[in-house]
Amino acid sequence: MNSSYIGISASKFKRLLDYLQRLDLDDRAIALKAGLNSDAIQDVPDNDTLSAYDYSQLFKQSVLAMQTLRRPLPWGAGVGSEIFEMLCRCLIGCNSLGEALLRAERFDALLNPLSGYKISVHRDQGFCYLRYHINPLDVDEVFIPSDWDRSDTYHTVMKASGLLVWHALCGWLIGRTIEAQVMQVSEPSVGCAYTSSLEQLIDCSVEFDADVNQLVFSEDFLDFRLVQTADSLEQFLKNAVYELILSEKKPASTSAAIKSLVGLDFEQGMPTFSEIASKLHMSESSLRRRLLKEKTSYQILKDELRCASAIDHLNNTDIKINDLSYVLGYTEPSSFVRSFRNWTGMTPKMYRENSSF
């Protein structure tokens, strides 16, 4: 088996297909659009695993089918829906996670009458409180079939699933896992097994019957730069559920975290190694060991960021080469030209001339 394979229990596939049937949607046709055979899935033992990628495709087609009911979708913060896609497109141009969450807050406030849910962001004493608001009483009864096995617990599942999606989405945007302090669900617990599964997914304690439905994490994460681009967003939107599963299961990359923190804007100067270690809540020696394990160094990362920033400026602005060298932190333009030649095999002037064709 491929080491990158991620499995989802067959029972989860079957639960989704069963739910579609209870909504009077054609589960066989929906599965077929996802490239799957619903009858074959039913033959797989519940405890066996199937591809998480296949589940993502099935989920996406299910959401598209549910959208035809013309009612706000209550599950998972609308992941896979057109509104979720519009949200992601609005966020991708932001510089930092903090900026992205503020934009998401405004977006949700505008679309709340259509979506039925929204987030709000609060800061207090060094922590960020990311709150997910949805009123179970506003959920259309078509999504809560009376004979459905979760009809009595959907309040909890609905609110928790929204927090899970936002936790994963934030991590995807900055290229590293958000280390949550606690997840608080403003609904009753639905059993030890469900609680355990949530805690494994989010890697923190989960509290129920809370006053507020929210994720709590260090506000330092709000300063992290977005590492995703318009190109990577297109891939993400094709397989959103799968990409979110991947982002939660991948170990945090220290290199990606540093690139996320620094970004490509050096007007305030490049942070020192000590400042980066402090932001990541590590000692300098621990940070060096992490980077060594990833076969890189802060100097290498700085060069990669300078190169990316230089290329961005040369492609998209008319900045003079001498001015660009100072923006990137070089005291002498000749040093920048020499570095750029080492990175790309050509001078900044040659690169700009070639890219203009």
C-alpha cells in the first residue's frame, strides 16, 4: 500500500449514502458522478477502509445534490458548496491568517441569510477565540429525517463539524496545523466514542455544554502569512474534503511555518532567527534541530523567500533593480544581482526582459 494512502472506514461511506436516500436523493447516481459504485460500497465490511480521496469526491457530489434542495446546508460549514468556494476565493488574496479571518467574518455576515451560519473572531489575553454560529432551530427539517439515526444528536454534530472544518481550513491556509488549546461545543456530548474521535482529529481536549461554540488557540497564529496561492486554491477546491483531511494529518512543517510567518513583504525588514523562534514558541536550539531535520536552515529559507519576492516584483511591478535590492534587505545592489544569478541563472534585468515576452 502506498505510504501516502489515507483511508476512511466503509461505514462512513455507507452512512453518507444512507443519508442521501433519506433525503430522497438518488444515491446511486450521485456515487456514479463521483466515479463510485454504491452497490460495491455496500458489500465492503464496515471496518474496512476505502480511499479518503474517493470519500472526498462522494461528499462533493452529495453537497452539489443537496444544493438542489434550495435550502441552507447545515453541515461542515458548507464545505463543498458554492458559498464555501466563494469564501475561499475571497480569502486567498489576504496576507495573514488574521486578515483572512476578519474577511471571512465580513463575508459570513453578508451571506448568513443564505448560508445559515457565520464565524466571529475575538482576541483576549493572548488567545484567539474563533466562534462558529449556527442555530439548530433554523435548520430546515428536510435535512433532519425523522428516521435518521442522528436526528436526536444533529445539534452537536452540526456545530462540531463547523469547528473542525474551520480548524482544518486555517491550517491549510498557513501551511501548518493550528495547535488548538481547547474545542468547546455549545451542545451536549453524544458519547465517548464521538468525543474521542474529535479529540484525535483536532489533537486537543473537547468540552461540551459550553456557553460558546468555539476554538481557542494562541493569537500568534493570526500573524502567520498565507502560503497558499490562487493556483493551489484550484486544486484545493477540486478535492476540498480530501485536502482538509490531508492538512490535519500531515505533521507540521517548521519550514512552512517560517515562510508563513515571514511572507514576501520585507518593508519591515527580515525577522531575526531569535524573533522567529519566539514566534514559534521554541528555543533557538530546538528550532535549529527542527530545520536540520528538514534538511534546511534559516539562511536557506530567507534566500528562498527573497528569490520568490524578487520574482514577484520583477513580474508584477516596475520597481528599479537598485530599489528592489534594498527592499529585499541588501545593502549593495551588486550583492542582490549576484544572489539572483545564483538562484535563477540570470541577472534580474535579464529575467525581467525574458518574462516580458
